[in-house]
Amino acid sequence: MEEILRVEHLTKVYENGILANDNVSISVNRGEIHAICGENGAGKSTLMKVLFGLEQPEQGDIFVKGEPVRIQSPSAAIKLGIGMVHQHFMLVDRLTVAENVVLGNEPRRGILIDREAACRVTEELGRKYNLEVDPTALVADISVGLKQRVEIIKALLRGAEILILDEPTAVLTSQETRELFEELRHLRDAGHTILFISHKLDEVKALCNRVTIMRGGRTLGTYELEGLSKSDISRMMVGRDVVLKIEKEPASPGAVELSVRGVEYWSELGKKMIDGVSFDVRRGEILCIAGVEGNGQRELVELITGLRSGGAGSAKLRGTELLGRPIRAARKLGMAHIPSDRMVYGVASSQSVKFNILAGKVEDARYTGKLLFRDRAIDRDMEALARAYTVKCTSADQTVGMLSGGNIQKVVVAREMSQEATLLVADQPTRGIDVGAAEFIRRRIVEMRDAGVAILLITADLNEALELSDSIVILHGGKVVAYFADTRALTEEEMGYYMLGVKSQTPEEVEGAVHAS
Amino acid sequence: MHHDLSGQSAGNEALNPSAQQQRDPHRGPAGKGGGLGAPRDINSRFELIRMLVAILIGIAITALVIFAVSDTPLESLRYMFIGPATTPRYFFNVLELMLPLVFTGVAISLCFSAQQFNLTAEGIFFFGGMVAAVAAITTKLPDGLHPFFCILLAGLAGGVIGAIPGLLKYRWNASELVISLMLNYVCFSVSMYVIKNHFRDKDAGAIVSYLFEKTAVLDKVVAKYRLTTGGVVLAAAVCLLAYLFMYKTRWGFSVRAAGANMNFTRYTGLNVAFAVIGSQVLSGVVAGMGGAVEMLSMFTRFQWAALTGYGWDGVIVAIFARNNPRHVPLAALFLAYLRIGADIMMRRTGVQMEIVKVIQAIMIVLLVAESFLAKTRHRMVVREATRESIVAEEVA
């Protein structure tokens, strides 16, 4: 086996101080499909960005075909025969497939672009590698799978021998995924090398020859996939057997805290996003709103928490209307809210940890006198909260923006959970953070439930929805299509049927989400 | 030039209040690791280094320019950088110039902290001077009270004007920057109209007002210099109060939160209306008071014929002070020292005092340029990160 690419002792530190790659080494052979596996934030994407010249490493050596190289820019990478297919396609929608393929090195006739030559080149490449596309179609009109194919052709036209695919199947249907795999195998047999980044273990097993596993910015090693089971890979990725069971007693719900009735919402384009949604959240229970992205849960939670205005219907917190009232009022009534986007809403990233935790408590008599803050109490309690929520920072005076994603989320959670709230709206509370932090946050949510807080959970993670919540409301097309009072008997498959609109419950069953009070 | 002893000792006295206002906030828990100041970490350390380097480069380039244009470069440099400290008169000139800069610097810091780019301080300073002048001409009050009544009135007027861009921004999301720039002309024209048509002293040659009541003029620290005790005390008080407001109260907290992230401010239930409108009103109050103090310190009748430029200087001061009122006196002293130094140099050696603009321009460009010294910062971050070995938990 001939080695085509080798990375030795590579280290990359981002501006915010995150050590994304820590002494990473990897060796890739010609003509293999090499998987890079790791959790979110393990450093896979960073390594690929370095290889494609998008990021510059602090230390380390890269060898292509045995020669030491410095990859200063994507064009340098392309010259070395390294091509990349990004997660988000870099195509111009208003141009045709052929125009996109030749963009940057267009065949010319005089001062004009030779469109015929562009089409010819595209078709030839397509035939050669079994990647058929219609060169005259507008990119805006073709499917996601075809767009990806165009990206691959683009890279091949520029002479890519090593192709980097960053989570290519995330956007594909299962049919498209199968086709992609066929194409990739064909490319491999033609002598190309493919770096395949994924955390879908089935796909890795089905497609790849070898796998390199990354964890916490380091490479753990490279393994032949033959003889390696999925649970072996998963164990190495996470560093221990994944515990998805959350220890909790059955809920003992109390009085209704939040009562949502007949909420409707139209988008600016006049589309009805929420269509008569009603449910109750009781004290001491975790109610989850689940649904495929774009089925109204985003709008619903923003209406309830006050981030969005303009809905119809009512959402009452212990009898007081929330819709159309300022967020200040809802918070004074006892609502806490972990927002889905921590950088947009959750933190003031240029301020300190202390500042961010205090933000919800500035009117608390413990922290302010009639005029001035009680500095000593603030210092003591904010430090204590940062510690209690295991925020990893040098001190509470550190800038929040310098922390990692998981720790920033813990700052948000520390503030919202120490608010003495009676209703907690937890919107994607563990999205994009490491396993340890996610587990910590889930445990705290259960503790709050046990202390009698009503919890409204919104999550796209089915596993989390099933494990964490006591009951589930499923939205599809802006309507409640199912209500499960008890999640213990529910499976992911069953949820999937409702979320995708395959099944829906009768109005009587859905009525169960509304508790007579 | 005579070095009279009384002048010198008075000079020290005059220095004390301003020195104190820099020291005051350091006392108590605010000084060490406590309170809610700006974050303290590698970033804040880096910012300090960046500022010092910017100042050094500015001075170095100025020195080069002086060498290029002056016949006696060493002498010119000496006048410019040491001149202001050589005689009490010069030093008092520095302090006299520093006072209006402290007021406008605090005014600009207040609204910039909330990311409200309200530049009416320029117009309000002028308007405040006019209001104080009118009050000083038309009212009769006891000696100690009179100037402070005039200053208070000017502050109120400033607050009202400052509220205009604030309200329009909050209610209709109108750009406070554009409105405040336009308002400066309104302030100027209205002030000139009032003076010309109602309070013009026709016996005087130029367009000036009647003389102020003797009781309305602030008392000098020393008879022969124009620095006034009332002005110094008020400037110190304004810095201290603005600092306490911004870093020690919940209202100031919402102002700083709004400056950092407006979405966050709204989402956490902080008072957004106060952050937007209040910061601009307070800024107006301080600028108005500044104009009044200047008017009742330096003049005996209203004789401004053009905008003073102190509002714009306030922007420079605020940039150097990083919008922290606690650092405003030092920043104002620095700018005033440079200006007086350049003035001395011009009078002694003929090098134009506009040279000071070169220093200002270079320093401001370097300070606001995000990527200046970015590599150094990155090296500092890398050193920190590899030392603490923070393992990445999420990669953008």
C-alpha cells in the first residue's frame, strides 16, 4: 500500500482559545476510503479545514506523496490534488451545472466563456466516473443529491486525487446515500483516495476500508474496519459505553403551570405555521414538544417565551397571559428559558462569566441594594454558581466567548436554573455540546422537575426526548398530531411515524394534552 | 517667565481632585478581583498592550514628521513632550483643556457603552453653554448657588435633547447616529438664534451676549488661571458617579448588556428601554453640564461663534478610556497634554500644531483596527491554551 497523505503532530488553536487539534497524526493510503470518526467537536472538521488550507495550524507537518508541504490556501490544496466537498454546498444557484463546474477556470473562446466546451467537459467527467448530471440544468432546480454530485465533479475537474467529504450524507435521503456510495466506490476503484467524515457508524462500516478515531482533539488511532464492531467504534469515540438511560422516578405532576390554548401563527409569507395548538404543562413534569424541524415548534416556543410576537390564541402562566407581553413580565412571573441559540440570545459573549450569570438576577435584593450592587454577595454567589455548574473557566472574570460551547451552555444553564423559576422552557438544551456537559444538564433538568418545576422541553434529539421527558406532544405541519401521557412504552420508530406524518392520533387522543383544571 | 510659588502649590492642589477621581474606584472591593468590571483575562491584558503599542507608534511617527519638517527637531520635540510640564501656566492650560474633555468623554462613554452611537454631545455641549449663559444673565441668585443652578439647567436641557435620538431609536429604530449628527446643527443654530436675537450686547463689537451676573461665574482655583474649583469638583463627581452607575448599578448593567448583545438584553428581561433611551439621556445631561461649566469657567459672556469640537474630542477620549468613566480623566489628561504641548511647540518653533492630529489619527486607526497585532494576540492565546490544555469541546 502506497501512502499518499501523512499528518504528523498537528496542533491547531482557534482565536477563542479552543485547542481543536492537539498533536494529531494520521496516515492515508492511496486508493482507500478512509473514515474519520468522532463526536461533535472531536476536531474532525478542523483537521479537514487544515488539509484544505482553510485554517493554518500552529505546529505539525503535512506530507503529500512523501513531500513535506505547507497548505496556505484552498488553491494551494487544489494544486496538491486535494479537493473538498463541503457540508454546505458552495454552488451558485443562478448558474447552470456546467457553469458551476468550470467556475474559476472557464474554457474561453476569445473573451467569451465557451459554454459548449463547459458542457462537454462536464459530460465527459460524468461519464468517466459514473456521475451523470444534466449540464444545462440550473443548480437551483436540481436535488440536493445532484448538487453534491456537481461538487464532486468540480473537485475532480480541478485534478483532485484526494477527496474530502465532510458529513456528506447528512443532507441526503437513503436512496441518494446508496447512490453516493456507489459513486465513491467507483472513484476509489479508479485510484482516487477518499476521506469520509461521519459519525454514522452504519455508513462507515458499509463503505470504508479503515477508520481513524478522534476524541477531544486527539487521534486515538487508525484501525482496519474488518473485525471492528459498531459498538467498538462507538466506545472509542465516546471513551466509555454510552449511557443513554437517565435515572429518574416516575413523575408526580401537580397543578397546571402553563396552559396553551388554540395558538395560531402565520409566517410573513402568509403560511400557517401553527394551527390551533393546545396543551398544558403541569408542575413536576417534563413535557416534550417533538417534531421534525420546520413543523412549528420553533415558532411556538418563541411565541411562548416572548421572543416572537404576532400569534393568536393564548398561553397562560398560572392564569396570566404571556402572548404579546414583554419578556420581562414573563420572567417576573417565574419563567426561565434556555434558548436554542446560545450565542444569539444566551450570552453576552464579550462579558465575563460573572456578568452573564448575574444577568437574570439584577433586581434580586440579595445582589442589589436600593442603588448599588452588593459586590461581595455577587462575587461569592456567581463564583459558587460557576463552580456548582462545573463551568470550566480560569475565574468567573473570564470572558464567556473564550469558553468552549459546552461550557458556554453551562453558563446559560447556571443562570436560568438558579432563577427560582416555576416554569423552565428548555429549548435544545444539549445541542452541539459534549457528552459530559449534556449529561450534567439533563440530570439538572430532572432535579428541577423533582423539585416541582414545570418543564417544557423542545428537542430534536429523539433519544433525549424519550429518555428525559415524562410526556410528549408531537407536532406535524403546525398541528398536534399525537400526545403520549407516558413515554416509557414509546419507541423512536413509533415517534418517527407521527413526526413524519405517517400516522396521527384522533382528536380525542390529542385532547389528552389538555388537562381540565 | 516667573515661577511664583503660590501658583505652583495651587497647581498641585488643582491636580489632586483629578488624581483622586482616578484613584477612587480602585478603593474597596472594586480594585481587586471583585465587582462586575470588564472581564479580566488574556484579552484584557492584550488590549492594554495594544493600546500602549499604538501610543508608542503614534509618538514615533510624529517624531519622524517633526524631524522632517523642523529646523530644530530636538528642541521642537522637547517643547511638545516636556513643555506642558515646565511651567505652572502651561500646566494649568492642560488642566483647563482637560475639564471639557472629561465631560464630553464621560458623555460619549455613556452612550457608546450601550452601543448607541449618539454624537449629539458636540451640539449639546454648545447648547448647554448657551442655556447656562442665558440663566447667568437673566437670573439672580446668591453667590454659591447661582452657577450650580445654571449648570443644572444646562444639564436638564442636555438630557431633553439627548432623549430625542434615544426615543426615535427605541420607538422606530431610527439611526441615532444620523439623527444626532443632524441635531448638532439644530443645537448650534437655535443657540445662535437665541443669543443674537435676545441676548446680544449691541455695545460690544462682535456677536457676544451681555455680561453674566458676577454671582454666576465659577470661582477660580488661583486668581491668575482660569481653572475653577467648581469645575474640577463637578468633573470629578461626574466621573465617579458615571463609574458607579455603569459598574455598580442594575441600570448601568443593562446599559453594558445592551452594548454587548441587544438580543441577550431583551431575552434576559433586562430593561431595554432604559438601556437605549436612558444611556442617551444621561449622556446629554453630562454633555450639557460640561458646556455650562466651560462657559462659566472660561468666559464672562457668551462669545462662541462656532461649535467647539469638544464633542468630537470626547469620542477620542472615550476610545482611549475604553468607555470606562474611571479611565476618562487619564485619557482626557493625555489628550489635553498633547494638545498644549503641540501649541507650545508651534509658538516656540513654528511647527504647526496640527501635528497633534497625526498622533491622534494614527493611534485611533491602530486602536480600532481589529487585526492590528492580531498575530501577537493569537500567540498569547495559543500559549494560554496549550498550557492549560483546554480540550476543545466544540469546534466552530
